[in-house]
Amino acid sequence: MGRSVHDMLIRNETVDDIPTISRLVTEAFRTLPQSTGTEARIIETLRAEGALALSLVAEEKGEVVGHLAASAARIGTQDGWSLIGPLAVLPSRHRQGVGTALMTEALRQLRVTSRGAALVGHPAYYGRFGFRAFPSLSVAGIPPEVVLALPFDGIEPRGELVHHPAFGVHQST
């Protein structure tokens, strides 16, 4: 079911993982400057509304050390995209391949169900998975160089990346 790297297992979340995921995500984002402190709540909202298309955990020796969420998104008028995020790894486990293993498995699964994946993130990190910025891809209020997409069909995405309202919980409009 999952993909194992060393002693790491990448698998879908179970009900028993839910409290652990919330704690892990909160801890992973606490030190990041871009954190809004609402990352765990975003995942909870997506889950509650049936919008969590993918919820993968990285487990090592019985401990959950990383998590990746994906939800349905639209780019311009194109449905069928998946938005990846939040992606969280325990701070003590950074730079040990946990995020890479989660992303590799997520993309493997999403290729079956989606026309492409999109995210807001660091181009140098996500570029190695094939993500890049596109001239006509945007999210309001976000620098275009961190709005990244990986079209599985090779067709350039055009328009605004529209994500689930759960991601807007921290924005004051």
C-alpha cells in the first residue's frame, strides 16, 4: 500500500493518525516565517468538508514524522487540478528525505486522478519535482514566482489558482 524508504512508510492517513497530524503540522510550521498558525485547522476543515483528496503520512518505527495534504483546485476555467499543501515534516527530521518521499508518492497517486498539481512554495525545493512558475498562473496577493504548477498533460496552466475556501481562513477580507 505504501512506499518504503529505509524504514519509512508512506501511507494514507487513518482515523487514529488525525490528532497526531494536527500536532505535527502545528509543530512543523511554528518556526516558519510564512506560517499563519492555521495550517492544522486548514487540514481539519478540508477533512470535515470531504475535500481532503489526499492525506499521506510518513511513518518511521511507528512514529508519524511527516504529512502531506492535497485538495481539489481549479486554474482559470480548468477543473481537475490538485493543490498540494500543507506539507509538513517534524523539525527534527528535516533534510532526511521525508518530504521528498511524501511528494513522490503524492505525485504518483495524483497522476491517476488529476490533470496536474499546483502549490505555493519555494521554487528551488519544488523545482526538482518538476514544478515551475508559469507567466499566466497566479494567486491574488501572492508573488507569482512562488505559485508553481506541474501539468501532467504538459499543457500550460492559465489563470488564477482557485483553492478550497479552507485556505482563506486566515485572510481578513
